[in-house]
Amino acid sequence: MEPEASAVINNSLNCKGCGAILNFAPGTHSLKCNYCGVSNEIESAPDSREIITLDYEAFIAQSENCRQDAGLKTVKCNSCGSSTVLAANVTADKCPFCTSPLVLDLSAEKQYVRPHYVLPFFVTKDAAIQYFQKWMKGLWFAPNDLVKKVSGNMMPSLQGVYIPHWAFDADTNTRYEGQRGEHYYVTETYTENVNGRSETRTRQVRHTRWYSASGTVQCDFRDLVVPASKSLPTKTLNKLGPWAFNMLLKFDERYISGFRAETYQLAPEAGFDQAVIMMQPEIESAIRNDIGGDEQRIDDTDSDYFNKGIKYLMLPVWVSSYTYSGKVYQFTINASTGEVIGERPLSWIKITLTVLLVIILLIIGFMVFGNK
């Protein structure tokens, strides 16, 4: 970030009323003072909503030469391994994922790669709590007293965090070798016992002829999103989507004010490897369509990837945990859509009764249809 731009942002973070640091207000484009209530509109550049993809190879080369931002520092949690961005004047904090103390190692200067785009918080903390409570009430097989115990004064405290993600583009050219199967039918004669008498009948039996097939298919991929965080399970992050990407903006530190921002833990090269895995089903489908016939076999493939692009995104979540019967359960809320993904306790009494009910219904069904 250019020094002049950094100065403008730093100045806009100071409350003109009392001098305190302003925080971004979710669901708005404003910074708000938590002390005197003053609100300042975030003045964005005219092209702030112009979303473009950067060249993948150029980004990799630039990242390798990246230096630590003078206004930001990264610190790694020794408990869960997450890497969090701290402001220059902060030397200690708590990890947003496991609440362990974070203390900055002043001797270590870790690189900070500036994100390309940010999806600002849209769901407020109060709204997130309501989404969480609704989610808990809809849990099947949860203990009856779960909602009562995790409410009121026991309601977990939410922490807003920006989670790093990669978004990849690529054009592919795949050469393949395989086989095309074509069905044909043969009339066969068989003998069947009918009312004590042997009768000869015929039936159509399907067979398949296989022919060698080879060729080349092209596929285009856009915005394959890969989580770059290891602090939350990938399964959880994938279930949180889809994200409201129509609200993406060019990265601006002011939208992070008052929240935590995690730096990526999955390198872009490893992220692209995951994107390649995501591409395979569509490539395979294109190959099968190209082979044609009634059945297809794919024996070998070889893909080339062109026009590779990348976007480094910061996506918002509310993270927290609650305790039930002495055990901690983590949950995450998509702060752009309100989707809740989390761990939950199970009531084995409910599960057992449900299984017994299903067994009883199956027995009744067999008895009724058996008699008929």
C-alpha cells in the first residue's frame, strides 16, 4: 500500500469527536465510534467494485518478494496454529479461534501479502446471534435442554474474523484415451415352469460392444474458491458457502477495523492444486460427452492449464463456541448470508427411540404387504 493511501486510511480511523479508533459497522459502509456514536462514511474509489482476476504466475513471483507491511503485523497462535493480523500498536491479544493468548514475537518479521478484495461484514452481531439461536432450535437429535442452557447470560460471545480464500481461474486442454460402449440386444430362449408345466419363452438380453476412443476437450473454469485457512475445518468453510460475491470490494483496511483478519496458511500453489482437483469432475464429464455412446471408459488423461488467474479474498465470519455438559462445541456463521455451521451434542435417547420407531414401522410394513 502506498504511504499516502495509508495515511488517509489511518486518519479516517480516528474519531473526530473524541479521538478514539473507529470500527467498521456491519451492514453499512461506515465507520462508527463505540464511545460517542460518531459515524463516518467510507469514501471508496469509483472503481472499488471493479473485480478483476490477476495473473497467477505474476502473483506468485510478487508474493515471494513481499515484505512486511509497516502498519500491520502477523502473529501465530501456539495453540491452534492460526496466523492473525494485528495493528501496529497492538502487541498482545487473544486468538479468535481458540481464545488462547497471542503475544507478538517482535524478533520475527513475517511477510504480509495484501489481499485483493474484501467481502465486508453484512450480518451484525445481534443478527448473527439470532441466526445461531434459530439454528440450535432446528437441530435434530439435540438434547431437549440445549437451547435453554445456551442462552441468556450463557450466550457465547462472537468474534468477527476475516478468513482468507483463494479464487482461481483456468482454461484447460485435456487429451484422453478411453473406450466407447454401444449397447445391442440379443434374443435368448429360456424355459420357465408355469402352473406345473414347462414353457419356452424368449427375452431380450443387453450386451455391450466396446470401441477405442481418443480426443481432446477444452474446459473453462472461473472463480473456484479454495479456503486458505487451516484454523477452521475445510468441511466447515465449504458448507458456509455460497458467499455474497456481488458485494465484493477492493481491499480496504477500514473494513477490517474492529475485526480480526487471518493471513493465509495454505500457499497459493497448494491452493491451485486443490482447484485442479475441483476441476476434474467437469473435465471427466466433458470427456464422456465427447466419447459418446451408451457407456464410457476413461483409461488415461493429460491436462494442460492455461490463462491461470487468481484473486486473494477476505471473507467474513462470526466464530465462537459454547459449552454443554463440560464439552466445548465450536460454530461459525457466514457474515454475508447468515448460514450457520457448527458442532452439536447428540441425545442418544432420541436417536435410540427414532431407530426403534423405524424398526417398528418396517415390521408393520412387511406384515401388511406380506399378507397382501
